[in-house]
Amino acid sequence: MKVKEVADLVGISVRTLHHYDEIGLLVPDGTTEAGYRVYSDDNLELLQQILFYRELGFSLKSIKAIVNSAGFDRQKALEMHRSMLLEKRRRLDDILATVEQTIRHTKGEISMTNQEKFKGFDFSHHPYEEEARQRWGDEAVDRSKGKLAAKPGQEQEALGEAMNDIYRKLAELRHGSPAAEEAQAAIGEWYAFLNTLGSYTPEAFRGLGHMYVDDERFTANIDKFGTGLAMFMKEAMEVFADRQIR
């Protein structure tokens, strides 16, 4: 397909596709004799991945690092996208229901309890979060392990194994630079995983990284996968957050 056909199919601008090509994120597999870009089915599959990550708030730099990493698995990425979007939909459905009830309440059609007025707002936290909240703010520690513990046993087990896989991958990279492409791709997977359990901004992600080294309980658990992993993750998370914000 030519660039205009892809733009019309997907609903994005031709300029966006040109930009993706220029930065090496989505390079078309061919060109015509006249020099027009030609996109293959593989290109379209990659574009779909890019747009999934964009929908979830990833920067173009982070997406490029993730999809170009040696360990990138499209099937696993799709499964992660599904988990993240389902969780996002569940939260939005709960909040939407509360909004609809509140509209009826303000019209005098129903009466809402104080508890019902705040249904859908989830601020569950770790057993020792208060100290971290005071230090790094609420957003840095909301919606993580408490959400994991609340999931059904089989799903909880699968998520736990996925978490350990990411820790092991990062542990193998911990002696290199936290800013290296492979390290940033792996920490991007960690960011995506955390967002299956809640909603992390880049700033919150950075704050969580600081907790990994400032709270010895975090450090001890993370460093079970390799001495120095907590510090490596903290530094990699800082780089990742900076790139997301730019």
C-alpha cells in the first residue's frame, strides 16, 4: 500500500507516517520507481503495535526501543495490550456508572450513599505505603501490588510469572548502561506491566524507582534477582521517564 492509502486506512496523517520513517520507527519495505513509499503487511502489523503503545501513553522513543529490541515478542505484546486496555475499560466503566448515578442523584431521582459517590476511585496501597506517599506523593505508589493481590488466582499467578520474567531480563542487563537501548526496552516492558495493575504517569514511575533504593524492603526483594538490580532499575526508570516527558 502507498502512504496515502495507509493514512486513509488507519486514520492518521501522511506527515505522521513520513515522520515515523524519518526517525526509523516505521520504515516502509519498499519504494516505487517514482520514489513513493510502499508499505507491506509486516509494516502494517508494526504500525498497529506502534498505535497500541501510543494509545497507552508511550513516547515514540520508547516505542522504538521496545519494538526494535532483540527480545520483542509481538504475541506477548498483544496480550499485554489487551490486559492493560481491559483494566482501563473496567476502571472507566466503574467511574462512568458513578457519574450516571450522580446525575440521577442531583436530579432527585435516587439517593446515593457517601460510599456510592466514590465508587470506581481506587486508591488501594501497599502495607507500608504511607511513608512512601509522604516522600514521593500518592501517584507514585497507587494501584500496584494491591491490584495484583485482588485478581483471581490463575490470573494472579500468570501476572506474577510475567513480573518475574521482566525482573530476570533486567537482572541480565544490570551491569550495562541503564540508558542503553536494550535496557530501556526492558524497563519499558516494566512500565507497561505496572500499567496493567493501575495507572502510572512517567513522574509516578520515576518516584517508584526511587522507592526501590530508598526503602530497604523494596531493595531486598528486587535484589534477590541480582545484586544491584534495584539501583539499576531506579536509574533506568529515571531515563525512561525523562524520555516519556520530552
